[in-house]
Amino acid sequence: MKGIWRAVWLSFLLGACSEKPATPAAPDKSAAALAAPDAACPGGTVKGCVDAAAEAERKGEAARAVELYTRGCEAGVARVCNVLGTFVWQGRGTSADPARAYSLYMRACEGGDAAGCFSAAICHRTGACAEKNDAEATKLLRRGCDGGDSRACANLGGR
């Protein structure tokens, strides 16, 4: 009996170790971008701008948040491009511009932000900020889901 359990345990371990790892999403280069110097940002780094933008957003200072999120996005912080896209989409602190919002969502997605892929997919699914295109929406949802965005997975049918 002891030998059977050993065989079962060994096959379990070998099976667990032989699983093919999930394909990682594009690497998010945000950490390096956050550390980049930017004299115009509080503290002299891009992280200072991003932190100050979040604080401005909490205080309801949308225009200031947009200004600071823009610096973070331009510096290459992918997740910030997605946040900025939402501000632009909603017209918070800036004029509403669906095409620019989509461009920011795609920049986020291409930079490795799964939530940006989800946002861009919704633009294609609804046709509200990009050409209605179900195939492109599905492709972006898959990319977002593979990157860990649960909303993208849910929109793919719980993948």
C-alpha cells in the first residue's frame, strides 16, 4: 500500500512540475519609468508625478491630475496611460475625446498594462471610441486576460 501512495505522490509531483507555464504578457516597463528623473515632478522623479496625480485625483483636482498623469504616461508608465485614458474618455479635467482615449488605452496595452487592453477592447466592442470590431475586441480581451485582468477574462466567458 505504501508503494502505491509513493507512486501516486511521485506522479502528482512530476505532473505539477511538467506543466507548461502561462505565456507572460508583454513586460511592463513601468518600474523603470517611475524611477526616471523628471525635474518638473514632485521629488524629481516620474513617481513623484504619479503620486501627486493620484493625490490630486483624490482631492477632486481633475485638471491637475490630468496634467500629472500626462507626464507619467509620456514617461512610459503604462498603467498611468490607462488611467489618463479614462479621464480623457469622461472629459474629467480635460475635454472629452474618445479617439484620444482609445489611443491612450492602446498605449497602455502595448506597454504591458492588461487593464489598458481591456479598455481598448471595450472601445472596439461598443464602437464608442474606436471602430466597432468584434474580432479586434476579442483579441484585446484575450491579451488583457492573459495579462491578468479579470474583467477581460469575464468578457471572454470566464476563461
